[in-house]
Amino acid sequence: MRCKDTVKPVFLTLFMLLGFLIKGHEAHAQATETLTVAGGCFWCVESDFESVPGVRSVISGYTGGTTEAPTYKQVTGGNTGHYEAVQIHFDPAQVNRETLLNMFLRSIDPTDAGGQFCDRGDSYRSAIFVSNPSEKQLAQTAKAEAQAALGQEIVTPVLDAAQFYPAEAYHQDYYKGKKLVFTRFGPKRQSEAYKRYRLACGRDARVQQLWGDSAPFAK
């Protein structure tokens, strides 16, 4: 057999393999789902859920309000109606929405309607955002189960999803950032400033008090 007689079959095989790879990538991308929640400081929620196997990424941002493309200063000022929130992008083949909802409710204080831990005000309230009836049912079920387990009223609402605005770049992955920032503790790297803030805010202490061994992230 001459060499040129093998060229077409080889290229055909390579082309087919490339097609399978592209289709596999597209199928994987299509499989990714999104859960949007608000649990107080978005640095903390982002840090928690980026550690969960099956979670592809977590984006800090703002949602639930009326101001278009709000800034951090505007949102924390309390006049936009927005929550500090995160979008959790996950692979449902590795971790399902029910599991993430259960983890979320046990990583916050869902009995507090005025904010979360040391962060007070409307922008720090907790909430679960849903896009369709199926997501709403799952969220309401998770909320009812958490309330039964806790034995206290859970005030975290289930709300219709609204436009989500990613927060400023410096807020993304703040918990592992290396940039030097000035804090009340003095100059610190972002990662160290985050750890000190989380401890001083009492987040993990309160979550452990509420949920005990059921708390998935509190140390």
C-alpha cells in the first residue's frame, strides 16, 4: 500500500476524534447549572463553596435590587435593594442542587432577618434565588427540612431570580488574594485580612452554635 493511500483514513480518524472532543466539551458546558444565594459577606460564601467537589466556580456579585450595574459602595449604602450574593456554577453529575441548598442553609444563620453575623443591613440579608418552579420547590423543601432539623423558624426567603451583576474584580477570590491591603489589623495580605475578618465577625462560631456537626464549613 502506498503512503498516500493511508493519508485520508488517518486524517478522517483525527477529524472524528476532534469532533468527539468538541461534543464532549459542549456537553460538559451544557451540564453546568447555577445556584444563586445570598448569605451575608460574599467573600465567605465564595470561599465556602469553592471548596465543594463538583463546584466549577463561584462568582461574587449583587442581585435582587433595582439599581443597574451597582457598585459595592452603592449596595452597602443600602439604597439599591440588592443583596450581596454569589452564583455557584456546578456540575450536577458530581453534586446536586439539593445538596448545595442543604449546605448553604447550614452555613449561615437563617434565623436572622437583619443581616448575617457582624454585617448588618439589607445588603447582608440571606436569600435563595430561583428561576423556575422546579428550583422553587427544591428550595422550599430544603428550607422546610432545615427548619425541622433546627427547631427554629427560618426566615431566609425564596425569591424569584433577578439580574445578577458580578462584583468588582478585587472582590473575586478575595479570600485567597495576595495583594497588600490596609485593615484595622494593620497592613495584611488579602488572604490574611479575610481570615481575621471572618474570625472577628463570629461567622463560624455562630454557625457551629446553631448547627453543630451539621455545619459543613465552620472550623
